[in-house]
Amino acid sequence: MGLFEFCITMSSQTLRVTSEYISVGCSSTPHSLDWGDGERLCFGACHALAVAVPLPGSDAGFRTEHTLHHHSGEVVSVRWARDVTTGAAVPAVVTGSRDHTAAVWDLAADPPAVAARLTGHAGPVTLVDAVRWSGSDGGDRLLVATTSTDCSIRLWEGQKPADVALLQNIPLGRGLALALRLAQPPSAAAPWLFVGTDEATVVIYAPEDSSTEKENVSPTGGGDTPAEGASRSAEYTPLLRLAGHEDWVRCLDTVVLGDTLLLASAGQDAIIRVWSVCPVSSSGGDSAEDPSQLKVRSQTLSVAVSGGARIHYSVTLDSVLAGHEGWVYGLRWRPSPNTDPSSTAAPQLASASMDRAVLIWKHDASAGVWVEEARLGAMGGNVLGLYGCAWSPDGSRLAAHSHRGAMHVWAEDATSPGVWRGQVPPGGHTGPVADLAWAPGGGYLLTTSRDQTTRLHGSWTPAGSWHEMGRPQVHGHDMACLTAVTDTSFASGAEEKVARAFAMPGAVRDTLVTLCGAAAAPSAGDSALPEGAAVPSLGLTNKPVFAGEERREMITRAEEGAESYFLRQQLTAPPAEETLLQNTLWPELMKLYGHGFELVTMAASHDGKLLATACRAAKPEHASVLLWDTATWRQVGELAGAHQLTVVQLAFSPDDVHLLAVSRDRTWSLWARVTADEAQSAPYQLCARGAKAHARIIWCCAWVDCVTFVTGSRDGQLSRWRRAEDGSWIKHGDPYKPGAPVTAVAATEHSELVAVGLETGEIRLLTWRGDAWAEAAGLDTSAAHHGAVKRLQFRPRPPGGAAELLASCGADHAVKLHKVR
């Protein structure tokens, strides 16, 4: 059962809405993904915190259960709180956002909710960290660290997530903190703060008792004072600065082994440094050292504690690891829950870099050096590198996220240690989703986005879950619209004057049949269909690759210096990111020229014979609709004279007798199909026009049946229109007023339901009773979208089916399926 469920009585039936599928990409920022309590993988997704869980089975992929909305800006940092002693995650997550705030989430609640909102930073909160530790009174406390572009670090503390309040403000002058990690070294009375800086150093902050004399303590500027209940006598003071890196330090991680804390640091110099921090008997270190042995120079720091005593620590650079060729953004020590806590054997270390690789480092105790245990990634295509990594709580799997928001998951083979295999990750669009369309048979869903991709989503039959099954188009312009012409072809439009038509290749059809069933991709009846497609270097056209040409294409692409090429694969699970980028493209059938400006909307007739397109228009001569014959892809008509400004949506009636257009000029127009003898310049002629039908822009429209349609507008009204007995089209009943602009609308084919999407991201389900609208259910900004809903469409299904499936997409980068029963 999905996370969000609404049960509303409708006449003698109950309407239940559950979440069936959520597809959304990770924020394209470092440290925006973390894996923690309950095997839950959390990541930033636009303004929301997304939570994904593994599906049952060894390689069944993930299901994104939540997109939790609280922030008003992009979530750029995500971190599970961890027990400072065991390193295990606790059910609390901290997020940092561009809205200048951080939030502490209670993930033990059902549904998860924000327990505390942390305000006070004057800039975007770029990094967060949190640990649970036991204070001197024996009670557990949650310590949170946040940093911002306002050049400060703030520490927050509370006994419970809801009690977290400001503890201390640490100004950094003109510097920035680029990495944060809270950890408690052996014998320390409280956690320390490790900070990576833009001065190529790691600074160690530790709490010192305020009753003792302190040196070089940063002032708590800004006039901030600790909140009541959060203050204590010790203030965090910079005690030691570790030099050695040659560029910004972008990531840190710590692990405690016996009486030693290991600190790993890395950054833009592509070098990883491993430091050891351990208590010593005095500031002079170990007096029993053998002077005949060559020792690495260590640094010593001392921490003042209550009573005037001081604890001394030695900090030593243990190892320098060189293996990456790009900036290192992610470092994580591998958790070992089944290992003796007193063990001093160093765990493995994972590092993620902009060189598109994840390295797993292993310490060779016999030689005393670190070696590469495994190299993962090196993805092809246009992947620009990795922004971070995270281990699963049991250390059996490793996740990473890339510059473009894609996620990758690998699992170690249980029977062959050291052998890693790719798994099905969560993921989705990383830009506003502009449009969606079901295949006419309902076998799959197509979506297109401002991230310049078109994606295909299908139901994986063995797992009973939805996943991204293909990426038919990877373009060079932001996508604007698409429509499914037949079950094996679609058309799309981008921020260019050209519409493009595509056909499903043989390899993709075979994959859909294998993973989703034969009904998902019926045969096109064309034996000459290409096997796949490839995009030439510096090109925008998906060129077909026919059977027997794969090897020649691969050689040609290699000679051109291209990083990706088509290679047919036999898939038994949904494809990984690398496969999606280069092996699931659809070949382009035709470019459709005729518009003078960028395309905005398109629609295909239900019989698949006609395609209607419209472009941006500031003058009446450009506010026309072009009609295309899909058999020849030739223009067969132009519908002009009805609108003054851009036509924003088109919709054919269920019987294809009428074509409805709505425009920014607050007018709808209705075009009726004419016979071949009657057609002069187009197969449709203007039959009705609703001038100034709304007070503001008309954003959307949908047909309820062959004689009824609805329109939604920025004026916050949904109006119903119906054909009268005299053949005219009139407003039917009072409009529905949801209290926000209506940006999307859809109606079911075989029931009385109408779905309405709002600019706020909410979705309402309505029924028509008598002469008035009745609200049956509503989805809030976490269950629906936290950005404007761009498109809604019910899945085509035969009458008498068990449930309706509503697809929605929005400006929040998300695509969602809602099951309505």
C-alpha cells in the first residue's frame, strides 16, 4: 500500500487513492544523498526530501515511498543522524536548503514529519550533519551542525528532534566550510566538529569548558545567543588546523577503531588523506618511542575539560591515497555491523569522484598500505561525474549520485566477496517535467522534461513495481511537449521550431515484452524496424542502427571520439543509467517543419492518424494549429483565425470528431471534422469559439465525453461546457473554485471522475452531481506535487477494470502514479 491514502464515500462506494509510483531524480549537488535507518535511502528532490526503500528480492530495485515537502528552496544537503558510539543511523534526518533553513525530520513518525525548523542563516544552508550522543547527565542528546554561504557554522542541540535549538554560532570570517563531520574521539567528553575549508585545510573544533582559559576562540558573532535548554558551559573552539591538501577540501568521514579515530579527507586535489587521532599520556606524546625508527611527524592538541584538566591527543597523517583523476566529492567508511566493536582493523573506504568512478579502498595490514579493492562506475554517455556516495547500513550495498542527478547502486556478491554487481536504482527527471502521455494501449507512460530527456516508465512484471524502462530521447534543448501517436511511436517538441517523430526500435520492444509483458509493446508489423538508435557527436538526431550494424557503429563512434554507442543487450531487469543513456534511444522518423517559433503543445488523434501542434505566439498569424498526417508526416492543414496568443493545450474528443484548443488569450476554440469533399484547406473547420471564457489565461482542457469538456484557468476556476440541443456550446453549471490557479485537468473514460491539478501542486478529484461539482478527494503537496502540476492523464483501460491509474507530473521534477479505487 502506498504512503498516502484517502478514503472518501462516493454515493454507495468508497474512493481510495494510494501512491503507486514516484519517479524523481536526486538534487545535482554534493552530499544530497544518504542511506540510513531501516534501509531507507534519502535524497534531495527539488524542494522535497525523497525516501526510497529496497523492494523485496535480491535485485528488485527500489520504491520511492515519499516526497516530503517542507522547504521553499531546493534541498541541497541530506544527512541521517547517527549514534556517535556505534555509527548506526537513528530515525532522524537533517536537510539543508537554499531557502536559508535546515530541518530535522522525525522518520519514526507515520507519516514522517518535520520535528524542528532551524532558522538564522543568512544564506543557503549548504551542508548538514547530526549525531546522537550521551551527555554527562547520561541522557541522549541530538547535536546538529549546519553551514551556509553566509560564512558561518551553527551548532544546534536538543534531547529530542523536536527540542533542537541553537547552541552556538561560529563565524568563519571570509572563509567557507565545504565539508562537515561530527564525531567523538576516544576519551572525549563530547563530539568534535571536523571542518573542510576553502583554504585546503581541515580544522578541528572541540568543546572546551568556559571556566578554563582558552586561546584563539572564535567569537560568537551576529548577536546570537543559545536558546534556553540548549546551552552548556563548553563552547566549540578551533584547536588544530591540518594542512597537506593542495585545493579545497570537499568531503570528510570518520570511524572509531578501539582507541583511535580515523579521519579521511579529500577534495579538489584528487588526493585522499587518512589521519589518525588518538589520546596520548601527555602533550609530549609517547616517551617510549624508538628513536631508531622513522616516524611520521604528528601534531598534538589538548582539550580542556571540567575541573581544569586537559586531555591530550596526537594527530598523525597515516596514508595518502592517489587513484582518482578528478575532484573527490564523497568519502564513506564501510559499516561492519557484524564485526567486533573492539576490532582495530581498518574498514574499507569508498570514494566518489568527478572522474565518474567510485573506488573501494582496502587496508593491507601486512604491507601497511591502502590498495584499490574495486573500481565501480566509469559510466559512459554524457555523465559528468559523481557528487557523493553512501553505504547501506549493513555495508552490503553502495549508492552514488551523479552531477545530472542520476543514482547508481551496486551490491557485493554474497558468494564472491570483492565482486560487485549493479542493481536497479531509484531515479527520475532532474528538471521540471513539462508533459506526459500514456501509450494508447496503456502499456507504458512517456514523460518529457526541461532536463532535455524523454523517459519511458513501465511496470516490471516479476517485481510488480514501476521503473524507468527506457530513455527514447536525450536532446540538446529543453523539452516542452509530447504525445503518443500509437503504441510504437510518439512525437515531441522542444524549445525549437521543429517537431520530431520517433518509432520504437526492436531492442526496446523486446525489452518491454520481457520485463513488462507482451501487452506493453504490441508488434508494429514492420520487419524493417531498426534495432536501436545512436546520436552522432555534436548532433541532435537519433539515427537508426539496423541489425548487423552494431559493431560497425561502435567502431565508427570510437573513431569519432564518442563515449557512447548502441549495443543491443538482453535485459532481465530494468536498465541502469549507462544503458538508459545509450541503448534505449528511439530512432527519429521525421522532422516536422512549419512553425515560426518554439513548440508549446501537441496532441494526437485517438486513431493515430493526425497530429496537431502549436507554437509560441505573440501575434495572431503565429497562433495557429498545424495538422500532420502521421502516415506520410506531411502537413495537411492549418487552423488559424481563432486565437490572438499562444495556444497552450490541444485535445481531440474521444471520437476524434472535434479538436479543442485553449489559449493565453482567455479563449477556447472548437474545430469540427469535415469530410474530404467539404475540406478546403484543413480536415477540421471552426465550429464554436468561447471568447473571453475566463478572466485569465486558460491553462488546460480535457474532454469528459464526446459532448462535454472542461477548461481550467489562472483565474482559479474550472468550467464545464456542453453541447446544447441547438448545437451550440454553452457553460454547464457553476465553475469549481479550488482557491488556486488550475494548471492541469484530466477526465476518466469510463467513470465520472475529473482530476484537477493546481499551481500549488495539489490535486483534487471531482465528480459531477446534478448541476454542481462535488469534491471526492484531495492530495496535498507531499502526496501530489510541491510545484505547479503540469499535466494529468488517466491510464487508458478497458471498461470494468479494477482501478483507475492517474499519472501526474509537475515543476517539482516528479512523475507520480496514483491508484484510484
